[in-house]
Amino acid sequence: MKLIIKPNRGFGKIEVEVTEELWREIERLGEGYGVSPEGIIEMALAGQFREPEGVLEELERKAEELEREAWRIEKKYASLRYKAYGLSEDNKVLAIELSGLIAENNQLRRFLRLPLNRNPELRKLISYYLQG
């Protein structure tokens, strides 16, 4: 791939042959830092890269500690999430069974010519458990 760099004013341009691998790396850097690939090339040519402030090894060590802590918490959270999912599915099954029993009860009341029980709070609760 041929890269042509032209100045903002005046004449003269620089032509550079760039491999596809290098261009992919430049694009990756640009996406990582929110800079266009052209901006990355300009920084490289002008030498505008900043040196990291502070001790890089110390920051890496802290990042590793935080990552280990995050994984430890995720292990606990995963088991709780699995149990919550199981309870949610159990609630759905119970809501379906309860809905069926209410329908059966209403059919028996119709057969016996008794007044029907309309319980809107119970129906809302059943609807809630069937949705989630």
C-alpha cells in the first residue's frame, strides 16, 4: 500500500510504501486511542508521542490485582445469578400452574352456578412472573 503525505501548504510530498500488517496496526492504535490513522502517522513523523508518566510496572501490577479481584467477585456473582435464574424459572412454572387452577376453579363455579372470583391482584402477580 502506498501512503502519500502532503503538506497543508506549499509543494512537496512524501511517498511511503506501507505493508498491510503495519497499516492494520496503525488502524488498531487509532481505534484504541480515538485518533484517525492519519493522525497516528503525523504523530509518528513529528515525534509527538508522550512518555508514560509514573511507574508503568506499578500500574500494571495494580491492574492485575484489580483483574484478579474482579474475577473473584465474578465467581461469586455467577453462582448467585444461576440460583436466581433457577428460582425465576420455578416461579414461572408455579404461575402457570396457579393460572390453570384458577381457570379450573372458575369452570367449577360456573358449573355450580356460583359467582366467579375475579382477583385482579392475583392476575397481576401471575402476569409479572410469566413475563420475567
